[in-house]
Amino acid sequence: MPAVVEARGWGWRHAGRRPWAVDGLDLEVAAGERVLLLGPSGSGKSTLLAALAGVLAEDQGESRGSLTLDGRQPRAVPGRAGLVLQDPQSQVILPRVGDDAAFGAENLGVPADEVRARVTAALAAVGLDVPLDTAATRLSGGRQQRLALAGVLAMRPDLVLLDEPTANLDPAGVLEVRDAVAGAVDATGATLIVVEHRVAVWAEVVDRVVVLGPGGALIADGDPAAVLEAQGRFLADRGVWVPGRSPAVRRAPLAPSAPILSTERLVVGRDRRGVLDVPDTALPAARLTALTGPNGVGKTTLALTLGGLLPPVGGRVLPAPALADGLRGGPWSWRSRELLGRVSVVFQSPQHQFLTGTVRDELAVGLRALRRTPAEVAARVDELLERLDLVRLAEANPFTLSGGQQRRLSVGSALAVPPRLLLLDEPTFGQDALTWAALVALLLEGVAEGSAAVAATHDPELVAVADGRVALERERAVLA
Amino acid sequence: MTPLVDRINPLTAIGVALLVDVVLLASVDVVTAAVAVLAELLLAPLSGIRPARLARRAVPLLAAAAVAGVTISLYGRTAGVVHLRWWLVVVSDGSLQLALATALRILAIGLPAAVLLAGMDATRLADALGSRLHLPARFVLAGLAAVRLVEVFGEDWRTIALARRARGVGDTGRLRRLPGQVFALLVVALRRAGLLATAMEARGLGAAERRTWSRPSPFGRLDVLALAAGLLVVALAVGIGLATGSYRVVLT
């Protein structure tokens, strides 16, 4: 039986926070309905899904009003709702595919024979055709998400909840997961609620769009086309990716320029094991180049190798004289301090690269390593704080910033000593349309000031803004 | 082909390792330990683990045995002929014998673990603990989650170290910046642990009164053989130790 969801004046406040994440929400979802839930960051969409999935415990905050699943508290009916989350890696619970898919059904106490039958059926339903003992951690992001979905389907939920299930995937992975969801819901008739920033992908699979405003106020509700027509402007202004309303940074691609770095029979990999043969490539100076390719092809490894953080497994990385500036050899042979001003790398997760306790110190790290005078450091940092829109947060701990702010800070600290070559790993990942625009503007400023920026990315909007593109394919890479 | 040892029930593997270790921990003489090491080395190939891998697992053991052996030979209780005397260092027959016995004991106690436990699959262990010993599911699954997290933390630590080089501070001040690096790992780790907990709860963790353990955790002929091998090692070591009159028990 597909589930019925009903919220009556429902609200939730996370422990230790003053404002309510959601408040006064009135919403009804009929059995078998498929709903796309939209709203700006901070509108409590994820909170609502977590509550429906029964993963919000009483000790994690307080609630008011009522939220029911078929007339009962979600926590009283565990397993009626199944939730798929955003990050594929962190949803791999057990190392082997078959074991991971069985985890949920086992927790519900389903008899062993039945668990095995359900796992086979669920993996078939999401089209994951791999041996049961395949290592789940080695699957591509798209396949990991389909595995998480299979694990949820094996629980036979009456309500399927998806919290930005495709935000971290390459374009092929996005469609893979979307189609698996559509197929599975068609087959089971379960009620579906999806939260996603990227509307275009999901609009055709759902039959209703619900828009939440800040604090969970219901702003619009109805047929997808009609809601997007009426509320498109409102949503786009608040960071939702609405079809036809992309925050396009209009920009004519710049003509190719002299290379700042080139590769020769380069093989990249980790621990001396090659993962990718890179065809000889030249990266133009003062241009934005997109580095694209499917999940797991080796984009990150290539970016880290070009940035002098990993040794080439084979072949050579050849910096132009303008980049080497008197140094011999490739970036890998340079000292850490010599990288400053030459090459900077921005990692996929900003938290990995924070070194200090305040935003101000974070921006000053490179400048101080170069022994700039305190006055010079202060002047540059103040300028950056202004441009990054982080002035008010100058003394805050970087770890306490929001995702979008952390990302701007990590890019800003890479630009503090303007590098001739800036490598970025998925810089726009997980950004809403507003933070996206701020970030791309920052990048393009760096390019205008003479940095060559190379972004490993899945993001079609970012690729559209780039001056050129290096497309990697499995086992080889092609310059397009 | 999975090594035979990976087809033993994890509980058997733990049991056999415990059996051998408890008996050998109780004895301190050279002969018992030497026979045990010899028997273990002869039986180890039956585990099906490739020799190169087994050697790698034994490296920390060999290092520990060597360190203990050298230290005791230099500082151990003096007895019999003295070979060398320099400040606090006295090398004598007595200290050499004790050193040899200690080094052999470390090997004798460590080898069963290196063969039987070092490569144990966490999921199979969890299945055995849950379905055979009927330990509480939450406890078993928490252990399993911890194993998964440790894997991820290693990767995080490497990334954090790379990021320091990228930021221009990788050349010097390693020690001074260590606390910052540890803090970064902690923050990332907490976030990861939270996400994993949510992912597990989203799949109904703790939902049913009785969780199903859908993978069988059988005991079979191999388990009997493993147990026999353990008993053989113990019997040979203690038997020959007693027969030669060299067997000595701790605390006597």
C-alpha cells in the first residue's frame, strides 16, 4: 500500500538552534503521488525528509504540530519509508554489493530466504548487473547511488524519499539514477518525494511540485509546468536551478593562448599504479579549461599530478618557462613553498585544506609562508574578504561556515597569492544557483588577472562558461 | 581463489588463536616456544595465504621479537658466563637464553594471529558474532561501521597531507602544524560518522525486535581441521617441552 503523508502545523527545531528549521507546515501527499520538493537552501526540505524517514530522534531537537505516515508517527513505523541521501560514498555501509543491498531488509527482520530474493529483485530493478561480491566502494558514484536505492527498495517501502540523490554525479550518472527511480516507482507504485536543486532532470518524472519558502512556508503547489511558470522567477532568485533560468554568466570564450603547462606521454595514478594514460595536452595560460569525464576516470588524480602533489607514474609534466620561473623539472620536484604563486590546488572538499582557526588566518597562510610583511598581508586579506563576501565572518572558524562559504574561502585562499596555474576539483559541486554564480565570478576574476584555471568538473553550466575543454575517457583521454 | 583460512568460521579462527596463545603465554622456556614456532611455520602454508603476504604480515612480529631479544640480551638477568660488560650492559649466558626465549615466544604467540586473524573479513566476523553468538545487533553493527570509518579516515589523512603541500606549508613546521592537521581530520571524521549513522538509520537500523542475519555463518570440516591444527601445535610444544624437561610455567 503506497503511503499517505500528512503534515499539520508541523515544525522542527534542531537542538541548540534558535530558529525553527521548518515551522507551521501544512502538506498532504496522496498515496502513490510523486512529488518534487523545491525551495532555497535553509527551507527545511532535508529536515522534512529526515523526519519522514524516522531518522530524526527526539534528542536531536524538538517538534510541534503533527507529521504522520498513514496516520502514524514515522518513527513508530520503521521501514515504511526508505531514504536515499546525497553523498554516494557515505551511503556504502557494507563493502560488498550484495551485503550492502541486504542491510535494510535484514534490519527489518525479513526472513533470510526472502532477503536474498528481495536483493536479487532490487538490484535488477535498478539495473545494477554486477556480481554480489563486487566491492561497493569501487563502483562509480552513479552505481553507488543505484545500490543505495536498491538497498531501500529491498525494504519494500511504501514511501521513497530522495534527498538530492544526483547532486554529486556526472551527467550520465544523473540520468542513470533518475531512470532507476522512475522504473522502481512505476513497478511498486510507492509514494515518492524527491528533493533536488536541479529541476529539469526531475520535472518529467514527478506529477506534482511543492515549493517551500524560508522556514518551511508553503509557497506553491501543483502541476510541475504550472508551478515553474508561476514561481520560476522566485525560485531562481533564491538559488534553485530552474530550467531556462540558469544563472548564466554570459561570456565569449577567449581565443587559445600560449601553453602554461603541457604533458608528454603522461600516466597518472596513485601508489605507482597508473590509472589513466593522458594524451599529450597543453593547458593555455590565463584561460578557464574544463576537465571532464565520467566518475572514476582519474580527473582528480590528474589534477593533483599537474599540481605537483602526486608524482607522475610515467611520462612528464612540462611547465612553460613562465610557470617554472627559473625552477627546473616538473611541479612534483618543486618544494611546497615554491608552488606558491606558481600552482594552487583547490580540493573537492574544502574541509580537507583548512589549516587555521579563523577565516582571516586562512587567507593569510600563503602570504605568510612567502614572508610578506604584516602590512602587506593585512591589505591583501582585507581585499579578499571583501571580494569573497566574508568580511563579517573574518574571525569565524572556517569549519563553522556554510558549504558555499567554505568553498568560496578555499578558492579565495588559493588565489591569495595569485597562482599562474589554478587547479580545482569539482569547484561547483553541491552549490545552489546563487553560490554557483558567486564562485564562477571569482574564478573568472582570477582568470582575467592572468591565472590559468583548470577545473575538473561534471557541471555542464561550468563547462559552458569555460574557454576550452579536455575530455577524458576511460583508458584514454581526448582533447576536444 | 580465497585462501582456505578465509573459509574457516571467524569464531573458529579466534578460538584457535586464543587456544594457542593462552597455552604459550603460560610457558616461558626456549624449547616449548621453539617447537611452537616450528610447528606454526610448518602449518602456515596450509592456510592458503601466499608466502609473500604472510611475510608482510609477519614483519611487525619480527621487528618486535628482534627489539625484545636485543634489549633482554643486553640488560637481562645475569647468570653463567659473562661475555661482555660495559656500563649497565651485561651480556651473559643467562641473558642470552632469556632473550632467545622471549623472541621465540613473541613469534609463537603472534604467528597464529598473523595467519588466522590479520586478514579477517569484518562482515563475516559480524555475521558470526550476530548469528552464532547472538550478540546485540547494534553492538555488532557499530563495530562494523567503525571498521568502515577507519578505512575512510586513512584516505582523509592522505588528502589533508597533500593539501598542506598545496598550500605552501608542506616543507617545514610539520610538528607545529600537526595539531591543526589532527583537528581537521577530527572534524571531517565527525561529519563522516554522522553521515554513516544517518545512512544506517535510513535503512532501518534497530527497526526490528530481531534483526535477520541473512548470510549463513556455518561451521564445517575446515573448522575441525583448524581446531586440530591448533591442538597439534599446543600438544607438540608442551609435550616436547615436558619430555626434554625444559618446560617452565610463568610464576613458578
